[in-house]
Amino acid sequence: MRLTASLRPLARAGLLLARILPAALALCHLPVAQAGDEDVTIMSRGAYLARVGDCVACHTAPGGDFMAGGLALDMPYLGRVYSTNITPDTDTGIGNYNFEEFDKAMRHGVTADGRRLYPAMPYPSYARITTEDMQALYDYFMEEVPAVAHANQPDEVPWYLSARWPLGIWNALFSNAKPFTPDLEEDGAWNRGAYLVEGLGHCGTCHTPRGIALQEKALSSREGNAFLAGSKIDGWYAKSLRGEHAAGLGAWSVEDIVELLKTGRTAKGAAIGAMAEVVGHSTQYLTDSDLYAMAKFMKSLPARDASDTSAQSALIADDGAFDALQAGVYDRAGSREYVEFCAGCHRQDGMGAPRVFPALAGNPSILATDTSSLIRVVLQGGRMASTQHDAMAFAMPALHEMTDREVAEALTFIRSSWGNQAQAVAATDVSRERKQLDAPAASHVPSAASRAQ
């Protein structure tokens, strides 16, 4: 039945209202975790938001007091800087900050005394925090974090690079200090996920490639497909969180992503390196609804390369690697090293044990173009996150005694067996990573006592 001319405007208005109402409601409730998430009841809203922001990761040094700073952070071109005391101590911390000064430091990277912060502090992402959430964070730091008198450690930056005024130019060029605005085309869960991933969760700090000025090439999904497309940081490769099947989340379900963020492991793989730390003192504490929202948002991001649409199309069912290993035939380079160092946990068929020893066959991390993380896991070892959901933290031992050639051939064997099809690893790549590992690690998983704060 056709609408009369007088009713058509009303019908169009109704359709428009139905389209924007869910997103408008999402805007009203954006800062608040959904009701029914039991984890929120055990901490204040500000404490929960500090968990989302992973503040403890940088502001609690190994063996140091909670949020008292002192963690070493190595910055390209500059040298070593140290995180600051953000407890409410009035002499050495932020106890004299009013809300406006706190907000300016978080959103613009400018301290109460006018000193500009290096963008090792992810204020370009924190700029998206709503005023309500910023107030909750301020209240938490001023009222719940114990005050600690701990003087900030001077940065180790050459004098000719120590001037802070150029950071004002950097901010003008690369930092968009505007709070998050919901996308009216998307629903509440998607917008909540985008708010957490782009803002307080600052996922792009590690997972977005950077330009020559160390700026993130995109700060949100609206700024282009470089956002969360993968980047190298502290010697590790933070994988793409977009829709690539070989190197991203294309083969992962929303449930897979939630499980990894909550427990640090899935049947497909496990969080290692810095990501294990993120799970250990941040995402394991998030509510199920927030984890789902983050996963939904990430799953909506298309592959950076539109041509990457195949779901593991390169994976062949059987290429003979398992049969050869089972028969004791080690005629391929790296096969003997694999049996000696790897097969005991990851099995001769490369399938590992779900949630215990990650599968190597079809694992996107194994197939990644950047092999730095793979090499580092072999040389340095790794440990899964120990969480309230999975307390047992399985570990891979460091195999530093392997030669560069042995590591390269073993990884090449893994990346070309059981249907895997990825380029070879060169011994020179292993040598480079081995030299970089001589530098002390700056990342830190807080002790149980620190996490309890």
C-alpha cells in the first residue's frame, strides 16, 4: 500500500529516528560499563578505568612502589626517559594538580608547570577520553592511590635533544586532542569498543605503524587503514588487529579475541612479550561486555590490503612434513632442530596442545612477514600471562645456545611445513635480533602486590 504524500515525511522521520536512536543512546551511556558485569563491583569506576588504561605498566618500576614511576623507556633518536610519579604525593607526585591540570597532562601532554611530555606517554590516544571518565580517573589518583614520596629520575637524553619546545610543533602536527564522538551509523557496542580501543586502551600505540617523526600514522579507524595495521616496538612485532587472514584477525572470531584478552590464550595461540603484560595487568580485569565491544570493533576493521580476503587459502592439508618426522626422515634443513628443540611441546604435526602449547600450523603469528617476534621467542623464551581465569602460566625456555643458522633453519622449517607457506628466515636476521637483546628490557609485569592495589 502506498503512503499518502502527507504521511511520507513522517515515515522518513521515523526511519531516521530508528537509525540514529541506538547510537544516540550509546553516546549517553558511553563512559559506563554495562550493568551486570560483576567485576566492576569490586573496584571504583576510576580504578577500573585505570585498569583499562594500563597505567601501572609504565608507572610502576620493577620492585618499585605502585604508580611511583621510575620505569626506563628507550625512545628512538632520543635515548632513555623515565616514567614519572603519578601518586598524590604533593612534593614528588601529582598531589597539587587540580582537575584542569590533570586533564591537560592527559589530553595534551603538558604538565602543571608547563613542561611538555614526550609522546611515550600516549596522550594522543588519551585525548579521546570523555570528561566524565577523566574526572573519575582524577578522583581515583587523588583519593585511592597511596601517596609515595619518590623523586622522578632525570631522563638520559643528550643535551642537544633535551629541548621540549619542539614537542609543541609535534602536537600541532600529529595530535588531535578531541574527545571521542560516536559513529551514528554503528550500534552502542561498536562505539563502546571504538572508544576503548582508540582512547583509554591506546591499542594503536603499539599496533599502528609510525611515521618518520614517530607519530602514529592514524589515531582512529576514521583516519585510514593504517590504524592497527601492525608495527614493530621494543624489538617485537605487534601484529595487525585488522582483517588480514595471514597476519591479522581475519581468521579469528569475536569470541577468540575476547578469550585472548581475558585469559591470554586461545586454541589458536597465546599472548607473548608485551602483550602478555597487557593481559596480565589490564585486559583480564575488563568486563565481559567491554571485551566483547572491543572485539566487535576490531573485527569490523577490514584488511589494510583489500586483496587479502582469503581465509588461510595458502594452508594445505598435508605436505608430508608430519609423515617425514614421524618416520625419522630429517632431510629438510631445520627438521632435525625442530625435533630436538620444538616437537616435544608443539608435536610432530605442528598442532601443539590447545591453550597450553600454541599450534604452529596455520598460526597467523608464525606466518607474519615480520619475523622479529618469532626469533625473539626462540632466543629469549616467553611466558604466558597468569590471570585470574587461567593461573597456570606456561613458558617456553630460551634457546639462546642455538646458533644463528640453527634458529633460522628451524623457523624456516616451521614456516614452510604442515601447509604453512611463508618466506624463509635468514641467519642475519637472527644475528641482528640477538645483538638487540643485549639491551636491558624496559617492560615490566607488576608483582602480585602491585596488581592488588
